[in-house]
Amino acid sequence: MKLQTRRSAERGHADHGWFKTWHSFSFAEYQDPKHMGFRSLRVINQDNIAPGGGFPPHGHRDMEIFSYVVAGTIEHRDSMGNHAQVQPGQIQVMSAGTGVKHSEFNPSATERLQVLQVWIQPDRAGLKPRYAEWSPTPAQLDAPKVLIVSNDSREGSAHISQDADVYRVKSAKALSVAHDLAKGRGLWFQLIAGEVTVGGVTLKPGDAVSSDEAGRFEFVSAGAVEALLFDLA
């Protein structure tokens, strides 16, 4: 099993006081030609935003964007008329398509917002902009591996216009989860919390592994863990 490891400390980082962020791939002022993305996965930003902080209306186009809330609440408004607050375990998904403006803020007066911002390149340009939210069903709340984003909305997952499956991996106790990667596809595993071992590699929060080798991947943790697993064409 061939694994490429991306350690947390190797990521791009910016600290603006009210806003702290870590970039798995080149973004804004952090530019590294060796880390421009992985297949269709273009951005994973781990953001930490102070109470009341956020980003005023700004535009996007031709990108599938979702926010995975780890702690706190994110408040979203966009030019399509959507307004929502999303909390831990939930995601919001936006297809920027031909162009959309949105704002994102931490509405809390006391609690920092921790969120992963993920951008995936669409399978075609010029899509109609759209917005959706995903929340786990009661049966999915404690399930260790749940499909949250896909191209076909199977298992109740949120839809994106790209051949990409995204799973939430989460447990409050010891965990052993397997994932079978088909030939021709790529895997990216982004650890959010806890400690996980895969293929003899031990990961800590913020670390990631990737692979283009087909086969079974076993993720093992001795305690609580939270992560996102990407299976990409």
C-alpha cells in the first residue's frame, strides 16, 4: 500500500487573530506548486473564527463548495436568497456554477467557530447555482462511517456535480473502519480530531494521507476520532 503523508505542520497557515486558518493546498497567500490539490479536490481549509467574525459577501463561480462544522455555528447568506445556521455534524453545500455571492459569519458572542471549508472542482463549467444542507439521520448520528456528499445523492447524501464520494468518519470510542478503493480512483483522508493508524502510518489532528493505489484501507483508532474521507475519480 503506497501512502503519501501530509503532516499538519506542513500545511500553509495564517493567523489574523480573530481568524486562524490552515491550508492543505495552495490558497490565498500560501502557494506551493507541489500542493495544488488532489484530483478534483482543490481546497481543504481548517478555519477557526472568533465570535462575531466572518466574511462579508464575496463571489465564487464554477466550484462545488461545502462547509463541515466541527464546533460552533456558521451563519450563511447568499445571493440566491438562502439564509441558514449550520451546526456541528451538519454541512452546507453550494454549487457556485455561473456565479454566486455569499457571506459567512460566526453568530455566537462567546464561542469560536471551527469549520472545514472544502472546494471540489465540478465536472463541467456553467452550472446553475444551488444551495443545500445535510444533516445526519438518527441512525447516522452514531454510525462510524457515513456518506455525506456524492454525485448521485445515494444514502441521503448531499449532491455535487463531480464523481466524488465524501464520508464522515466519527466515533466517541475505539474505531476500526475499512474503505475499499477501486482501481483508477484516489483516496484522501483528512484527520480532524483523535489519532488514527492506517497502513503503518500514525496520524494526528490535521494530518492527512492520500493514495492512488486500489485496495482496502483500514483506519484504526484507540479512542475518539473525527475525519473526512474522500474517494475521488
